[in-house]
Amino acid sequence: MAQTSAPLDSPGTAVRVEPATIEDLPALIDLVAELMDLQGDFTPDHQAHDRGIRLILEEPSRGRIFVLRNDERIIGMVNLLFTISTALGGFVVLMEDVVIHPDHRKQGYGTLILEHVIDFAQQKKFKRITLLTDKLGAASQEFFKQHGFEFSHLIPMRRLLE
Amino acid sequence: MAQTSAPLDSPGTAVRVEPATIEDLPALIDLVAELMDLQGDFTPDHQAHDRGIRLILEEPSRGRIFVLRNDERIIGMVNLLFTISTALGGFVVLMEDVVIHPDHRKQGYGTLILEHVIDFAQQKKFKRITLLTDKLGAASQEFFKQHGFEFSHLIPMRRLLE
């Protein structure tokens, strides 16, 4: 029987958010590479993404990757890195690699995965979630604002090391 | 014999950068509290700073705090947190709490501690150092630019959790 993607993709049927496992690695690498393609600061590098994602999956104290999947495939991901705030006095989350596959956008999946992240962080007593958003992505900034995120007056500076 | 602070403070004599230990905790808390006082985003909270700094000192895999000290006291600090970049495929450093005590500024100590950080990160094969600078601190931005740091086009958004 032929399947259409619409019923499978509807929130509430088969779409769910789960912790990623090592079997998800190829799909995660593709999603991160696609995100890099969209951002001016980075270029896709499948080998690098493979190494980075493995480092997180191998050691849950470093962070957690959640995937959004239907019965057929992974359609989104988010990468949570755990670190410490001396200002707040506890563990905090850096949220990176928030990606929904282009075929599955505008269907509420961003909200589904972000609400999962916020629940997870609250349950685990993290004190803050920070993400770095692209200045150009006004729609994406609006999305995060709707979910309680506020702009900081701080700006990032970076030095790459050889 | 009475001592003046000038000779002790001169780089090359008794001033050195060393990993912080638990004995340094009270001085570190004071320096972080002072930094919070200067930044609009945060308010000083000695108990919180105590908890956060302990979390780092207790588990070296999470990060490293270096102190700048002379024979009498701690005159500066920097807090390096270790996390992972899926973009670059390896460990990266978040540099926070870069503070020189007000009595000891404009004497080259910022450079001393920052060069130590860059050497440390290169030796340990970290792939990038990121810091969040205050938009208002033009002098401090110029300082980091002189040391190879560049502005990113990304901007931070944050959500505090209760």
C-alpha cells in the first residue's frame, strides 16, 4: 500500500521526540550539514559532524541529542550541551543544531521539539537555556521569543584554533 | 619590611597564571560578583557563584579556572568551560569570567592571562574559543580583537528556567 507522508507527519499520530542513539548518526550528520549550509559562519564537513555528534552520544554527561521521528525516518533534531554558569550557580544548557527537515516544516514540529527541550531542562533542574541565533533569521527569532527566549545584550566573539 | 604593590605586580617578577584550587574559592567568588556588578544581565549572588565555581573545580572535565596571582593575593581570573562543536567536530572552549582586579588594570595582565588561555587551548587541541562580550565594552572588544577574536554574526537568546 502506498503511503503519503501527511498522516504520518501529523503531531499526535506517529511523530515523537526521543533521545538519539548511535543508529541515528547518519541522519544526524545530514541534518547538521544542511544547517551549516544555511549559516554563513560554517561550511558542512561530514567527517567533523560525525566526530562531534559521536562525542556527545558517547558521554551523556556532556549533553543530549533529541530526534523528532515518524515511523519512517528522522525529521528533526536538537543538540543540548551541558555546562555551568557561575552567575546562576548551576548547570545550564546550550541549545544548538535545532533543525527540522525542509520537507516537514510549518507543521508545528519546531514547537513540539522545543517544548520537549524546555520540559527536559526544567525536570533536570537546569537554570537556563541559551542559543545563538542567526541575525538574518527573523522568523526563527520570533519563534524562540514566542517560547520565552529573550535577546541578551552580549555578543559572541570567537577565535578558531589551528 | 613594607612592601609596595608595584614591584610585585610587574609581569616577570612574582605574577603568574596558575590553575585555581579550592583554597582560592573566596577570592574567585569576589571577582565573579564584581563582574556581575558591571554587567547589566546579572546581579551578584555570592551563594550562586560559590556553587558554580565549585562545580567546575570539582570536575576538571567540565572546565578549568586559571588565576593570576602575585605573592600576596589573586589579582585576576578566567573561567574556561569545555563543550563540543558538531560544526567543527571536537571540543571547544567557552571563556567566561575574564576579570582583573580594579587595582591591577592597565598593566598587561589581561594579555598575560589571555595568552595563557590560548596556549592551553592549543596544547589541549581545542578547536575554538568563544566568549560573550558586553556590547558596551568597546575597549574590551578591541582587546580581544587584538588577540585574534572576531565577531560572529550570531546573537544569543536566553530563557531562564525556574
